[in-house]
Amino acid sequence: MNLADRIRPDAGRRVQLMATCLCDAFYDDAARATVEVLEHLGCTVEFPAAQTCCGQPAFNGGDWPASRKVVRHTVETFAGDCPVVVPSGSCAAMMFHGALLEFEREADLPAVAALGRRTWELADFIVHGLGVTTWPGRYDARIAFHRSCHGRGTPSSAAAEQLLGSVAGLTLAPFGEGEQCCGFGGTFSVSFPNISAGMGELKLDHLRAAKPDVLVSGDMSCLMHLGGLAEKDGRPVKTQHLAQVLRDALKNGGLI
């Protein structure tokens, strides 16, 4: 799918929020922060209550029939023509490329492809969907931003760093092997736990060398993996989703 062809918000800026499974299970504040950020930007946020999963876990595990079923449900749940905003590069990528599942019924393909054209990862939507390139407020911290693997080939990571770099008081801390995977990889971490943990620990070594106050990412799965490894090692790191940093910057600036 050509990301340049995606549907942008209309004058009313009505959007649908896909909160993701990790928001639902562990990171409810990241979903709340996403809503607060979008509303600050003048968006009307709709939350389809029947939403479940994007279908990626089954897809990555090789269970394509189960993944197709979940994708069909997602297409039905997010019916309409307004943009779908996702606070996760991983889930957004799945929705971009859902048509790769090779649905047996050709009638499914147009709707799946149409949902992909309406889907935006949060930072990408703010910068390229709404045209907002600087962020107001204040956030006094040294931040290490982790670029997730699923953001590769999309404008999401660059958009996130552009927003973060514009916040008063915030310093972006570069670190070694910034493009290196955190090691989570969804079902990869279950199938190959030792390799997964080794990759995560290498990533943490580079991050710690940069001495950040906060580790930030647009993907909660990466934060969960790295944060969990750090806590297990007895050297916890503070983690926040991008939406939480943007929301907190607005609060610190008295803007919400």
C-alpha cells in the first residue's frame, strides 16, 4: 500500500481510535493520553466498542485462517470513511497490509484495503495527517526514543522525533544501534525467549549508556519488553508511550 494515498481528516476532524490489545490489557493511560492529545488538536474521537485485535498475533504465528477472521471483524467494526488512528506502529502496519492475507473471497479485499488507506499511526497522523510539526507545552527530561521495527518504511518514527524535539525542556538522547530491534517480536519472544532476551539486554546496554530520564516509544510492546527486562535485572527504567509525553507536555504548560 502506498502510504501517500491514505485518507486524511475532513473539516470536522472526526477520527476513530483503535486502542490496541496492549492498551486494553496493560496501558490504559496510553489510550487515554491519545484521546487527550487528539482532542487538543480539535479532533472528535470515536471509539467503536466492538473492537478487539488487529489480527497480527495470529498472522505472525502462522494461523492465517484465524487472522482473516479477526481482520474481517476489524473491517466491520471500523466501518465508515474517517481516519482510524492507532497508538502503535505494529498494529498500524498490520492494518496497512491486511490484504496480504490473501482472502479466499475476493469481495473481502476492497474493504480490507480501504481500511488500510484510512489507518494512521499516531505520530504520523499528527504530523502528516494534520500538518502539526511542533508541539506546545513543556517536558523537562532527557529522552531516549526507541524506533520500533514496524515503524520502518513509514514516516512514524521521524514524525515522533520531530514532535519530541520541538518540546520545550525536552532533550533527545541519541544512543548506539538505534535501529536495532528490541527483541520482542510478539510471538518471537515466546518461541525464542533466550534470543529475545539477549537482544533486549543489548538494546538496554546502549540505552543506559545514553543516561536518559525516560525511554519513549510509539509501540507499547517494545516498552513492555524492555521495561520488563530492566526490572528483572534490578535496574528498572522509566518508560512512557509517545502519547503520554505529548499529553504531559500539554499539562505542564497549562494547556489542558
